[in-house]
Amino acid sequence: RDKMSGETTTTTTTSVTVKCFPGKLQLNDLEMLGGVFSTSDEFNGEEDGTQPYLLYEHIGLPKSKMVAFSHTWTPEQERGKGIAKAITRAALEWAKVKGYTVLPTCSYVKKFAEDNKDEDYVKGVVSDLKGSRVISNNVKM
């Protein structure tokens, strides 16, 4: 996961500014489209434990509009301050604006979505947590 490129998008949630760093992710020999959300001004593309982030990957073809939120990380000294919540909410708001459906493969994101299931940034965005997929506007497939 050492290659990040592309333009960033900035979202401010509560008192935390979250940026999206889209690009290509290098996972062993596989290159994937995806990116990270982070509170850092720049993301160095490495999981070195110093930057909080949420990792996402596009699923299937780009026109499928499906993304997996697969991993969150907050440095130990920053935990308990609401940073992961702010990053997750900003990422879900980004997905809603982009028209993506989110598959929460990260346990933190899944719990966050369950706890906030009535919020507009979760409804119609996050895959049904019981197994069926929400494509958009609560239409199930």
C-alpha cells in the first residue's frame, strides 16, 4: 500500500478536517484503484502507524459504484478523541455524494454504520448489514 496519487478532496466534520487521497494501491503484486481518508495534510502512502486513516478499494468495474471500506487505523496516542468517527463519517458522506454503495468489510466501519443506521450518510449508502446489498435509495438486490 505504498502508492498514492490523484487529487485530494477535503471535508470538515465537527472540528476535524478529513482529506481523501484517491489513487492506486499496490497490494503485493496486485494494483487496485482506491485510496485513503486521513486527517493528515499529506498521506505518505505507508502504514507506518503515525497517520490515522480509512482505506477503501473500488470493487468490480469502475461503473459498478461499489467500494469496500476495508481498514481503519488511529495511532494509539490519538485514540478516544473521535478521529476514527470523523474519518468514517466523512468517508460515508463522500460515498453518498459520489453515488457509491459501501461494503463495510472493516469491523469498525460496520459497527459505526450499525450505530448510525438512521443517519442520512448511512441510509442508502451502506450495504444492508444482514447480507443483501443496497444499490441506491434503499433498492435491494
